[in-house]
Amino acid sequence: MSGAIRGLTMDCQLTIPAIARRAEAIAPDRAVVARQVDGTLWRGSWSSVLDGARRLAVALEGLGVGPGDRVATLCWNQREHLEAYFGVPALGAVLHTLNTRVSADDLAFMIADAGARTLIVDDSLLGLLADVRPRVELDRLIVVGDAVSDGALRYDELTAAADPARFAERDIDERDACALCYTSGTTGRPKGVLYSHRAIAIQSLATMAVDFGGVREADTILVVVPMFHGNAWGHPYAAALAGAGLVLPHRDLAPRSLLELIAGEGVTVTGGVPTVWTDVLGELDAAPGGHDVSSLRVLRIGGARAPMELLRGLEERHGIPVLAGFGMTEMSPIGGISTLPHALASLPAEERWAERARTGRPMPFMEVRVRGEEGLAAWDGETAGELEYRGPSVASGYWRGRDPETFTDDGWLRSGDIGVVTPHGVIDIRDRAKDVIKSGGEWISSVALEQALVTHPQVADAAVVAIAHPRWQERPLAAVVLAPGARLDAAALRAHLEGRVPRWWLPDRFEAVTEIPRTAVGKIRKNVLRDRLAAAGHDRGEETA
């Protein structure tokens, strides 16, 4: 009996250094622009960025950093961080990006859990680090900027003294680790997700696919997503692989600042969480024609479900093509993009928008299945269950353990999302498994309620959580942030929801709050919200007719 034979193709490794070599070969002079702390713009190219990356690699090696070592970064979207994106993995070391917006306690936990002994920190974040340093063991502290810290090295001095000619390419396997990113920890301690070079390369290629935004050499990408969050959605690596231009905004994500960069640098591609673009839409609406956004050909919105009004407002009122998307830290991190299936292209406009507002189709090589209460469910767009994924850029476990609650015995990732998949392969996330409201044995989508609530002119933001009920077990409570000058009118809000959601979904209570607690990437921290409501005595439902 004849057996399988191997193809005669080269076994070249898919690695970050291979991405860097391509960028320097095909687009050495392509512009890379980075805002600096004083607001001025540093202007360079892929050649100068990768020269800086080699200098950093040589300098780190001289300090004793080697393959497998974790090098932590506590930085903004800035030039030095981009150099670390390429320089650290080039050594065979692991880039460990730290969230600039978490508590000192969480930072200390992540540094210790990762075992990072080297930290690159922007000097504006030394105050945050001050509470962390006594609790961790750091051998090397490298400071970006002019501030002085005891025993620290200056980034610019360190890299200026390093000879890039001494850099030697490493023999790196594509399955070796290149980056470590921690989850947001909304329900407990953050968990480390360890990315491989191969996963990053595949994500970068997928980002270049036409149906997923199609990053190309002619593009200029504005990296709005924080570089500590899932490799900034892979934008820096995709830009390098395509030879595209790149713009880094540092820490300033104010609407006018972003719009100035879009106009001034001719940005064609960008993306970020809904809250960022909600503010940008407000600025655009307030100054019609006051900002030039004509260069934009695609704006991705993800991290949390994007309200329909945000998508339509950007595209219909301001001509900005939008794509909704989804992902997880465990997906390296993009999971899919909501492009309209060809079979649905002839639908009426309202129905096309409804389809585009779904969560999206999975990225190339990403597989999805729906696990309902009675086993795997059909892709019928109606049968809901927990969404499970597998693919070459999906994590197979966490840094400190596999976690059987997150990974199935047959190797799929349990996302914790409740949703459906349509016959056209489009995923539609309805809720988080931990946040779904089960009233009288039936599911109520808190996400759908939240999206409907924020369409009311008196509501600036909203979150819906379950509260205990003596008869129905759980009922929805809507916490709303009111627009300036508005007063809470529960009857008006309830009337607004009627016709938009099933009547039995209507919240039993409406509570005005000053803010909706969110993670650094815009996801609602419903555990925190529930605790606040309970402390205020609003955690019980009422009997309704």
C-alpha cells in the first residue's frame, strides 16, 4: 500500500525577522511617523526603525538577554516600542507588553508571573512603576526619555552605543514564542497568552486578505489600538509585511489629535475600540467639513460590539468605510471581520446594514463551532450556544497552565461568548456566557439591549446586567449614563426599547450612573458594575405584570 509523500518545497520559517527582512527589502524608505511626548513628529522609515531594532537587540544581548527571556515593555504607541516589537523577537527573546492602564498590583503580578527581568519603560510611566518595583525582581530597567531613575539605563544612550553590524541572525523556529500578552482579567487574575512567530506571521498574512481589510503597500496605517493590547491588533507587523506606511500617535487618542494625523499623514487604514470612534464621530458631527478624512479607505472597529448608529454615522454622514470585527487575546488577536457575504449583496440597504453589524466571518484558517445545551448546534443563525474556535493563531493554553474551563479536551478554545453562526458562516455574538441573562429559562441578550439603549438621544452610554428575581430567577437592569442635562425617565426608555427588542426583554429597572466601568480596551466590566449596584442596594428585581 502506498503512503503519503512529502512535497518538495523549502521549509522556510515564518518568523518576525522574516517579516523585518521583507520590509527592509521592498520598502526601506516607506515612511514611519511617530508622535513624541512633546507633540512633535519623529519621521523615519522602515530602514531606520529596523536599524534601531538591531541596535536594541545588540544592546540587550550585551546586557545578558538571550533566547526565551522575557523583556517587558511599559510604553505607549511610540518609536521605541516599535523597535522593541522587532528587536526583542530577533534575539529569540519574548516581548512582554504591559498594560499601561491597570493597577500597580496587576502590573506586579504580570511581571512576576511572566518572570521578566528586563523592563523598558517610558519615563512618563515611572510614577506607576514606583509602586511596582519593590514587589518584583528586575535586573535591568531601561528608560525611554530624559527622566532619571535609580540604577536605570537610558534607552537612547544604550542603543546609540550599540553597533548594528554586530547583529547576527538567529536560527529561530517559527513555533518559538515571540510575544506574551495578558488578558484583561475581568473575572480574575490576568492570564498570559504566549504567541508564536508562526501565529503572528499567519495573522499578518490574513490581515492582507481583501475580505479582511486588505492591508497593502499603498496604505498608511494609524495604530490607534494600544501596543500593549494583542500586538496592536497586529497592525505593526502587517504594515511591515506589506511594506505599508505606519503612524504612531504616542498616548494622545483625543479625537482632534487623531483626525489631525489622519489628514496630515494621509492615513488610509486604522482601527480601534468603539469608544474611540464614538468620540471621533462626535467631533466630526460637531464640525461638518472641518476635518479631512477623505484618505480613509477602511476603519476597523472591534474590542466590543459596535453600535449600528456608530457604523452608519461614520460611513453615511462622513464617507468613512467601516468594518466591524471581533477577536480575543487568545486569537493573536483578530478573530474575524464582518464583510458582507456575496450572496447577500442584493439585500435592501437596511438588511445589508443588519448583516454588516454582525460580529463577522472568521479569519482564514480559523474554524468555529457552536456548542448548545444539547451538543454542537447547526449554523442556522438561530440556535445559540457558546462559540468555540481553533486555528493556527489560536492559543492552545495559557502561560501557566492549560485551564480546562477555557480549552476543550479535543483542542478547541471556549470563547465564553454566546452566539449563533448564520448559514453564510457569519458569527453573531449575543452575549458573554457569564453575562447572559436567563429569565424564566429563556435567554435575554444584554448586548442587544445595550445597543438599543444607546440609540436614545438622552443616553450617552449603557450597560445591562442580571439581577435576582423571585419568580423569573433573573431580570435585566439597565445602568445608563445620561447625556448632559438629561434626567432619568424610565418610562421613556422603556417605550424607546419597545419594538426594538422583544417585550419580555424590557428591563425591570433603570438606574442612572456616572460612568460604565470598562477595561482598557473598552469592554464593560460587568462584575464591577454589579458590585457597585449591589452596594447601592439596586441588585434586586421587582415583580412585573
